[in-house]
Amino acid sequence: MMLSSKNERLNKVIAASGLCSRRKADELIAQGVVKVNGVKITEQGFKVPNPLSDTVEVNGRALRVQQTIRTVAFYKPPGVITTRNDELGRKTIYDVLPPELHHLDPAGRLDRKTAGLIFLSNDGDFLYQMTHPKYSLPTNSDALAAKLLEGVFFEEEQKLAQAQEVFQILPDTYGVTLVTGMNRQVRRMFEVLGFDVISLKRVSIGSFVLSGLQPGEWRDVKFAELKSLLKSKPQPKKEKPEKKSSSPITAT
């Protein structure tokens, strides 16, 4: 997707900055926190005359609008932080990525020790769909798998962390599919069950599989791949009726 140089809808211009999705942009416009060239805009469907040169502000912050929407797949190596700046001075993904990609934002996170697939984009709609809890990616079984599927209750987040699928690859190696993304979720779930995770790697997100890249390498994601990826995401989940089962293990 590209922005034209004339008369582009305001919500699309905001999304092109990577700030949020077009739907969220409509909410911000309705709240009266959006200005174009210093003038408050509350009209839905308002068109920005010159989106690449006009000043668009949200809550007083001027947005940097990109003409070209870009999404890349990045093989995050272990030992780097998924953030722009780290207060402890540790190496971040932007120390690995070339300057030409520094304007892109990560769609989600991996903890410092974990390697694997991360998307980066300046498309607010894409970032929203990849990270919002209402869109879950679909991305056995012995006693360990059963416990992971049943879930572990994280007191810190007051949420149940569950695996959607668990499969054994080797005696000490498991594959786990998640639909949630809590901090250090896989490591914490295994720790509660008495196992230490020696290494962890994310190999796929939805239909997109990490292949052909070495740690620290990246490539542009093709439009057809993006279309397939977003198509593999189900619609926002409906609340399921409670199942009668044993109480999940609680992580304190």
C-alpha cells in the first residue's frame, strides 16, 4: 500500500505512520485529539490535502508519515532486546537491523534469550491485527502436554496462559503453539512444571514460516505472503462457555 500525494483519508494517513489501525484512528478523530495543520479535525472521512507534507498531530505529537508501507520478516538472534532503547544499555534489535529499517516497529516481542521470527512494519493496520488479543493466530499427548494445554494461571497478569497445541519432537524437545503472548510465557509455563528451558525459538507466526534466514538477517514480506498470513487469522473470538475441568496450576 502506498499513500498518494493528494487527498488521502485522515485515518489512512494516521495508520501509515504506524501509530495505530484505521479503526483506532477513527476513534481518535472522534475524541477530538487529531489536528491537521493546527486545526482540530473531528469529521470522519476527512481528507488530508497533502499527506506527505501537511502536519498531522495526535495528542500534540506530530506524526511521521511514510509514503511506502513496508513489512519485513526478521530472524531475531538471542541476546538482543525487542525495543528501541534499553535503559540498561543492552543490545537491541535496532543495533542489528540496518538504518533503513529503523523507522519500522515490531509486531509483538520476543524476550532477550529467545530467537526467531519477528515482523516489523510501518503499517498501523497490520501491527494492530498482529498484536491485538481479539485476533488470535492459529499458528498430544503426555502428562506434560496435558498440563500445558490445561494452562497455568499467571497471578501477575491475572490471566490463564494456555498452549493451543503441544507436540514432542525429541525426548527433551517440544513444539508449542500459542495464541496468547504474555511476557516469557513459554519459559514460565515450563518452569512452573519443573523444567528449565535451555533454548527457545519462534519458527512461525500463523501461515508464515521462518526459513531461508540466518540469525540477524531479514527480508521484505511479499504482498501475497501478507495476504495469506492475515487470511489465516480467525475473526475475533467469541466467548466460549466454561468447561468443567480441574483447576489450573497457579504461577506465583
